[in-house]
Amino acid sequence: MEFTVCLAGTNVAITSIFDKVYELCSDYLTDKPADITVTVTPEDILHEKRINIREAQIESIPIVDYHDSYLETLAVYRKIATKMLDFDTFLMHGAVVAVGDKAWLFTAPSGTGKTTHINLWLENIPGSYVVNGDKPLIHIGDECTVYGTPWSGKEGMNRNVGVKLCGIVFLNRGKDNSIEQVRMSQVLPVLIQQSYRPGDKAGLEKTLALLNRLGRKIPMYQLYCNMDPEAALIAYNTLSGADHE
């Protein structure tokens, strides 16, 4: 199946084996000429299956036998993320919530509570909305812009929009709610871990260079959160206030 989508302002022609990729990307379709092309092979799907098995073994969790059609969606995005580096755009694991034309990305290991926290924003911060719930794309230009993508976690929370990224927040579970700005050097290991890093040297170097530029353009924060509604209010008041300084 052949079709073209627009992701982070870049038109991507996709050739897939299953219809699931097309269905996933239905809100991002475009008829404009492609800037890059991605084609998936059975070997790419097998590679995703091996990755899934390896990660389950590392985390000591049951291995899920995903259907090839789902594994193909992962293979497609892996190839897209690699090619997006040529457009100063990279993939980061995190949940992005916005208010108006300003967005913040919350990142943390799986299971920490990113989705729970951004739901607190939706419930308590008027005008808030989710740009992407899991795997957004970030473009580094004169300013940083974060984009919704179809790859947005099991909840499927995403919008086909690009919003100014005003900060990255490293989410931690805590008894009390508190947030403070930190130096990039303090969170760099986690920042690298939560970013998609291609296996080749050139791709890795480009990713690290983009992260370095990101750290010079936007602030980083540590948030300790007990998942009470107050957590969203404290985070928003600090983050929105910092953006106006």
C-alpha cells in the first residue's frame, strides 16, 4: 500500500505491507510531493519482533506476540525517525501537553505516570490539550517546535499540529508536589535515553547535536508529583510563569 503523510512539516511517502499503517496515519495524509520515502520489508518486521522479545527479557516481563501488522507500524516509525534527522527533527519519548500556543513535554520511564499527569492538566487547566501522548517529533530551528504524530501510545492522544516547545519536564513520583529548573547536565543521561538514537555513528552524532541545541534553547525541569490535581496547577503556574520572564 502506498500513501503520503505530513509529519513535522515533512512529507513522507510510505509503502507498507498491511493496511494498519494507513489506518493509523489517516489524520496525517497529504497529496503533496514526498520529501522522503519509507518502505517496509518482512525483515524489518522480524527485526521489530526480535527487539520486542529482547526488551521483554531485559525487563523480565511476559513476551507479547504482537501481530505483524502492529510490528510494521513500529518499523515504519523507526525508519521515519532516522530520516527525520536530516531535517533537524528527532523523536523523543514523552507526553506533550499544551495551553494555547505553548507546549511542554513530560518525559520519564514507562509506568511513572506521564499520562496520568497530563490528564490532570486536561481536568484542571482551562484550554489545555494533548499534542502527543507518547512519541512526538521535535524540530530544532530558530525555536523548538513539537509535533503530534499518529504514534501516541495506547490511549491514542494526538493532534496533527505543531506547537512551540517551551520546556522539558522530567517527571518523578513524590510524596509532595514540587518543580524546579535544572541544568541540562543534570538530566542529560535521561534526555539521551528518552530520545530515539539510530544505530549508526552518523545518526547518533546528529541526535546528540540536536539535543545539545535543544538544551541551549529551552529550559529543563524536575517535577516531583503525587498525582493530585495540585500537581498540575503547581507545574503549570511555574512553567507558564517562566515562559513570560
